Amino acid sequence: MNRNRKSITEEIIRLLYRHPYLCAFIICISLNPLFFGATENIPGNVPWICALIVFSAVSKIFVNKYRAKEINRICFTVLEICSLAAILGFLHLYSCSEYKGIWFFTGGCLAVYYLYWRLYTEKYDFQMKSLLIMGIGFMLKLLYVLETSVYVRQHDVGSFDGDIGHAGYIGYLLQNFHLPDFDVRERWQFCHPPLHHIISAAWVYINEKCFMVDYNQARESIQTLTLFYSMCIVISAYKIFRYFKLEGKSLYLPLAVVAFHPSFIIFSASINNDVLATAFMTGTIVSVLNWYRNPDMKNIIKTALCLGLGMMTKLTAALAAPPVAAVFIITFIKNMKKDWKKFLIQFAVFGIICVPLGLWFEIRNFIKWDVPVLYVQEMSKGELQYIGDINFFSRISDFSLFQFRNVFEQWAYTDDKTGEIFGYNEYNPLIALLKTSVFGEFINSGNSGGNEFLIKMSEILFYSTALIAAGSFILMIIVLSKKGIIRVTEKILFASFYLIMMINYYKLQYDYPFVCTMDFRYITPSVITGALFYGIAEKHYGSGSHPAVRTAETAGKILTVNFVICTMVVYIGVCSA
């Protein structure tokens, strides 16, 4: 039996190692018919199917114990009857519960742990523990998807039946079966490259026409795709960590930060193009690292596809281009005496694939309607959220303590009866960045239902996240300044990637001074960058004997565990509100 377990575990690990993204996709689309993106879409027979699976798994344990003569026939029969009664009891409680998503989350977590327990072997210790972390993180994302409609906590979505927003864009493709045949500046958000919207429209069409899924279920199930994209980001982060041979605590701690980071939980249910663009950006970093380690045609084609498709999703994915170019240039200079021809051919192939993929939509719009390639739709200065009346340098330098009285992002609002303006608009980009990294724009004290415990946990989560972010930034500076920890090319790749994201973020605040432009969603890959240097520092300094090092390591562990627990509590609370 132990040999059989090792064999099964080895086969699963090999499959996941070779095709991690494909496996994640299969898991997500397999779950789609069970939920169609929302708890209200769960078919009536699904709880019974889940109950049958649970009963079969439990029975398998009892059968094995009976065959091993650890229990007798009477004991076996009693256990079977008791387990069946317990499962039927839980089914009844489920049917009476208002929080069906919580039931599936709890059951899913137990299933993940059960698989970990059944398949665990010492040979694949860190792989199994990593899968456990990612598995529980996946279940939290799935819970958020189930309890978050395509019209709730969304950015610039509009309506599928309307003519603006990302949902309107998807709806237009569904109705017309062609790209916008008008100046994209005429409709809000139609200026974006269409890859995400095409995939979403095709997904809805297949669900409706091939599987006879109704209108609302098909549209809610777009979140099955965004759930998959969010998991791709976590998988890419794991690949980056393993590239640097992180294992043990140096792997589990940063992986937990990424797997449970609120920004990726929010992404999992967001049907705009941010999550797919981020997935391609992180995939680009993975691919260029693989190319740097093994500079062959296959890896450069993967890099070109990831970057090109990312730009075809959202043009800001091009922020990954300069760091990639830096790796290409450094590698070429090091090898140009003997392999210059090979590299020039590879770079030509990269350009032939990446540039047309990434820019064809913008070039088309420029030729047809004279739309600037870097066009961004602007908002009116008459919007209540406009903060351009505050000097930019005042905004970035003001850290007045009153801004920390509330850990949720602040928006001024108007009283409907009197027209009086209350509250204030968040204006400091760094503070807004920290707040939205944890809660986004739409989660606030109203989501707690007046629960003081949940508000307190939200405050603890905010400060834990802020401390982890600050610590990771300091560790990044330390690792980048030390010789011999990682190679110079790798330092340039991640330092330039982080720096370019931050410069672009602050330029966005300067050019478009609105509260909504300060959202953390514009720099979400920085989570992985920070977590990476956290892991690298843990690997190289974690076993140090200096009291300060030991204290810092202990503080990091406590903060990370606290971060994971608070994230789960807060987001379960949000989903239950």
C-alpha cells in the first residue's frame, strides 16, 4: 500500500510539474458545472454528488482498516452507518443554511487536506506542502467567486446588455461576432485590446449554445476563467521561487503570501482584463528566466507569446518588456563572440511573434480612426473623486496620521438630500496602494455588517500586510546590494521590473489624478517581487546566529501566519455579509 501511495504521488507530481497550467485549467472547468460562478447557480444534485464522493472516500478508509484487520466486521458496519448518518445530517444542515458557499469552502479545504494526507511522502515533502498551501488558497478564491457576482466589486464593468464597460465589450462581441467597427474612443473601455473579451465571449457562447446554460449562469461563469487566471499567477510565482531553489521556510512563507494575497483573491472574481494581463506578465518573467538558464528557441518563443498575448490583453503588460530586453542584451553581450548569430535569429523570431501580437489592435485603430497607440480614456475633472486640485508633490509627501484612522480606502460622497459632501478622497498614492492591496476599492466597514470583530481583524490584516510589504522592500534592497546571493542579470531583471512598475504607477497618479487610479491592481506583480526577495533573504540569512537576524526571522514568520489567518477570516466575513 505504501509503495502504491508513493507511485501515485510520483505520477501526480510529475504531471503537475510538466503541465501545471493545464492541470489548473482542467480543475477549474471541471468545477464550472458544479457552480457556474455563483452559489445560486449550484444545481440541486451537486450536494448529493459531493456527499457520495465523501462517503466513498470515508468508506475506502474503513475498508482498508477492515482488510488490515485493524477493525472487525461489527465495528466496520457501525462506522459505515455512523458516517452515512453524519453525511445525511450535514446535507440537511446545508439545505437550511444561508451560507452555502461557506459549506463548499469548508468541504473543499477538508478535501484538499485529505488528498495531502493520503498522498504525502517524504520524498516529495516540499511539493506536497506547497500544493497544500496553494490548494487552500484556491478554495478561498473559489469561495470569493461563489459569493461575488459579475456586477459586484467590479472595475469598469458596466452591463452585458449595455454599450459601455468590459461587460458591454464582451456583450458586443457576442452579438456581432466581430471587433468594434467604430472609433473605440466613443465607448467607455472599448479602447482595450480584445483578447480577454474575445475569450470571455467565446466561453459564454460555448456555455449557452453547446451546453444549454442559461443567460445569467453563462455570464456568471466567466469567473471560472478569472479564477483560473488568478491561479496561473500563483503557479508562476511558485515557478519563480523554485528557479531560485527556495525550499522549506524560504519557499512556504513567500508562497503563502502570494497564495493568500487579497489582491489575487479579488482578481479571481474580477471580469475585467487586469487578471489575465497580470497572468501573462508573470508568465513572461518565468519564461525569460527559463530562457536565461537555457537560451533556446523554445523558451524565447514562450517569452514572446506571453508578452505579446499580455499586450493583446492590456497594453500595460508591456511594462515587462524593458526587463526582458535587459536580460536579452546582457546575455547577448556575454555570448556574442561565439553565438551572436544564434541570438540574433532568436531575437528576430521574438520580434516577429511579439510585436504583431501586442500591437495589431492599436495599429488597426490608428490606421482606421487615428486613435493614438497609447490612448487612455480620461475622466472628467468634474468627478467627485478628482484630486488634481491637490498639488502632486503634496499628495505623495503627506503622511498625516488621520489617513490611517480608517484602513479602507476613503471616497468623498454626497448626501442625496442635502447635496452636502462628506468624508474625503484618498490622495496619498502610497497609502492608497497599501489600503487597496488588502481591500480593493469596494471592501469597507459596510461589508462587516456591523461586526466589530471583523473590523478589528481587517485592521490587523492591513497593518500585517503593510509590515510584510515594508520588510520585503528592505530585504529586496539588502539582497540587491549584496554580492553572490543572486546573479547580476537576475538582479537587473527584478529590480528593473519593480522600478518600472512603480515609476509607471506614480506617473499615472500625476497624469490622471483620481482616486480610482491609485488602485493596487496596476502593480499587482510587485507582490511576487517582494515575496521573492523575502524568500531569498530567508534562505540566505534565516539560519544566522545573530540575535537581530533571529528576531527578524521570527517576526516574519509570525506576520506571515497572522496575514494568512486574518485574510481567511476577513474574506470569509466579506463573503458572508
